[in-house]
Amino acid sequence: MARFLKYGITTGATAAAAAKAAVIAIVKEPVDRVVIPTPIGLRFEVSVKSSRKLTADTAEAIVVKDAGQDIDVTDKMEITATVKLTDDGKITIKSGVGIGKITKPGLQVSIGEGAINPVPKSMITEAVKEVLPAGKGVEVMISAPEGANIAKKTMNAKLGIVGGVSILGTTGVVKPLSLEACRRSLVPQIDVAIARGYKRILFVPGNIGERIAKQQFGVPEDAIVQTGDFVGYMLDKAVEKGVKEIILLGHSGKLVKLAANIFNTHHKVGDARNEVIASYAGAVGADTKTINALLAANTSDEASEILRQVGLLEAAYDRIAIRVHQRVSDRVENKIKISVVIVAMDGKVLGMDENARCNKPWLNLT
């Protein structure tokens, strides 16, 4: 029997539904569901948790974000719209409690403004237009009471969005278990780095690489881009955005996979760590016993210790770094200058390519 996954709605669609429900509570009566338009031409019905008229010209409504079967930290988050009718015919949208404020350039919203992206603002506007009386305007305040706590589970702080969540979405619809949504959420880091004027950007797989970059090499936070497992995707986006130089720095457990042309480094997609390390150890003189030990290693850190014991640690990882450089340069069609630095968990440099060795660019990112 076929299993159908449930789609969800974006925070933008959730806010639009709350705003429309609040306006209806003033001009008609409280409702428990509304139908909203979306940028992709679809209209869909959204449940309203509560809506109530506060005064003759004000009301509020609460809608619960439903992410469907997508993996989303904002799932089940309440979004509140508080509205006030005006006589100027204008629709004004503001951010309230739990909505982040923009503190860095490079995002879709200007510094100092609330983190409600342009498409969600348009969705809110179109939704309330459908029920506004002729000649009337409305002031809409969007809030998320738990937004500040939920934002701690996101990359908002790194992107310069402080104090709450972002109201996002380009279609109004969330695809179930969407890897695409996860990948897209990483891209604004590149925009921030470019907007801050960094000529070289440091790509790291995750928190380990970022910690090492900041603590060991003093790299500014805004010059660091976490790729997650989507290294290839992020390299493609860097090309699109005109990035000219990238330093790829990360733990051996992730970066060695790139030598095997594995650009999605999740272990369920591809895992050739031991094979890569063993083959390059053999290329620099490892004997059969060492190669077999490397193939049987439980982790790349264990493999590094084996190489250290036989005096081949730097030689093997340098060769791997050179191969990673070649693979990545091919991926970006040589449009970006690539440097590669492979590190251990404690930040010790295990190997690097010639660009890193000659120029040491990670010490000068401005």
C-alpha cells in the first residue's frame, strides 16, 4: 500500500493565515480556519487555533505552524498576528516578540529590521487584502512567543539574526522531509561573508571545523561558512555568487571523502574514509600490515594514530589534501581558488595542499 507523506506550511504562510484570521475577527466574527493565497498559485485552508476581537478596530489570532512530515524546529510553534484597522488604506507589517532582528548585511532584510522576509510579507499583504473593507488599511504585528528559545536551535545567531526566529518561505508549502530546505538554509552564510567584504571564505563541514577555525587560526565568524554534509551544493552556490577564493578546512573524517569525489559527506550517502586513507598511505610507502590496519580502523582518528606510529601521518594527508584540491577545483571548474587544510579533532594540522602550504591564507581573510 502506498504511503503518502504530509506536506506542511512555511512560517510565512502561518503568519499570513494568522493575519487574515485576525482581520476577519474584526470585520465579521472569529473563525477557526482561513483560506490563503500562495506565491505558486495554490490556495489552501489553514486551521486557526484562536481568534478574537480586542476592541472595535483591533484583534489577534494564533495559528500553529504545521511542518507536515518535514524536519523543522519551528513545527508546532505558535505565531500570533495582532492587527489594527486604519483609515489610510495602507498595509504595514511589523515584527514583535520572538521574531529576530537583523544585525548583519547580506540577508534579504535590512539591518535593524525584523526578520520577516519579502515573500512572507507579500503573502501577509495578499491574504489581508482579501478581507479588508474598501478604503481601510491595517497594521499587522507578527509575534512568536517561543521564538527566542526556538531560534537557539537554528543558525540565526551566526547569520546575524538575534532574539528570535525568521519568518520565511518562498512558496508557502513545506515539502515533507525536505533536504532541499535544509540545504537552502545554509546558503545565506555565503551572502553574509560576501556582504562583510571577505575576499576569502572558509568552508567547514560543521561545528568542529568552525571551532578550530576560530580558536586555532583566529578566523572571524562571518568569514566561516558551515556546509553540513552538502559540500558540493555549497561549492556550486559559491560559484553562482562569484566567490573567488575558498579555504576548505575540516576534520579528516569529512574531508577525506572529497578525495573519492563524494560531495555529500553523510555516511548514508557514501563512506570511503578508510579506503581513501589506506590507499594514499600505500602511495607514500605504507606496508601491507599498515594498510590492513587502516582498512580495519573504526574512525579516521584511529587511522591517523596508525599513520603517526609508522611516520607517515603528514605525507599521507598531504597527498589526500592535494587530491581533494583537484576534486574540488574540478567541481568548481577552476573558477574559485581552492586551499585545503585537513585537521585532527584537537585542531592539529594533519595535511594541506600547496596553496595552503605556500600562502597560509587562513591567517589572512580580510
